[in-house]
Amino acid sequence: MEAALAAIAAHTVALASPPPFQPLLFPLSTTPIPTLQSAFRDASLKPVRPYSLSLSLSAAPNPLTAIAVTKKAVAVLKGNSSVQGTITLTQKDNGPTTVNVRVTGLAPGPHGFHLHEYGDTTNGCISTGAHFNPNNMKHGAPEDRVRHAGDLGNIVANADGVAEATIVDNQIPLSGPNAVIGRALVVHELEDDLGKGKWFKYFTFCQSSCLCHMWLPEANQC
């Protein structure tokens, strides 16, 4: 059983709008034009009235543009065992989170895959706690209405020991009070029965053999 920590970088891109441009107004002159007496008899001269210009400049309204914010977290598994992998989690705005999984070095067949409460790997799988379950629900499958938020089902390794999967889930956001940040992703040695058989208590409290776990310390926003 090997533990691995995934370091995640973070950066935020923000869009700032320029301040509105204030109108500039130049009023027309209303001062009467004086009559000037010339040196010639019976003749008067009037100065040419200058052109008056009224100029109004204003900035065109700048409509607000909604900018989609995509959050991303990457967990890289490193350890002394043959089990290695990379898990990428992506969430756009407040939509569902897409989890892309690739783990190698597994025994062929299904392996339980869960999000656990804590990112503490000091005592292996046990110190990661139970499945993440903020709504105090019963264990189930990812598609069930009643399930732990951390119930992500199984990943299945092929004959070469490689498991690849894409999971789209609404209960594991990358921000907010129920964020996955600071918790652990766990790949188990055994298959998850999805709350329908004898392995319920093992996968709920993580007493079964845990092949690897990855701590998610931070999310990246772009």
C-alpha cells in the first residue's frame, strides 16, 4: 500500500472592465455680436461670427460579457509500488465535475474508486477516513439518488493492468463547502459492490486494502 501526494498549482485570471467615458459638452455662444463703427461715413463693420461647435462625446455602452471560469485539479500518483496514475478533475462554473482517470499497475478487473473525507495519508488508507458523505446518505452507486458524494464506483483494469475512465459527477465540486480540495482519492484493491452486497462496510469505512491514495491540496482556476 503506497501513499502519494499531488501538488497542484493555482492561478486566477480576472477580467476588468474600463470605467465609463464621461460626456464632454460645449454649449453654443449666446453673447450678442457688437457693432463696430468704421472710420468711413455711413458704413459699419460687423465682425464675422465664428462658427460655434457643439460636440458631445460618449463611450458606446460596453455590454457585460459572462466569462466562464474553469477550475482544474490534477492528482499525480507516485510511489514505490507498481501502481501509478494521473487523475484530472475539471469543472466549468458551477456545473458538474469531469474526472479523467488513468491508473496503471493494477490487477486486471474492477477496483473501488472513491473520494474520502481527509487528505491525511500518515496512516495509509485508514487515516483518509470514510467516504466523503456531507449529506449523511447511505452507500450507493454513482448514478443512485441515495449515495455518498464520494461514491465514484469502480474503475476496471484491462489485461495489462491499465484502468482508464471518465466520470461526470455533480457531487464533487472543486470549490465551495463540499469541495474535493483537501480530501483524498482512493483506489481500492477490491471491487466496490455499490452498496448492494457484502463489501458495504469495508468501502464505507475504508477497512479494505487500499492500493493508492492521492491528496488533492489545491485547485487551479483559469
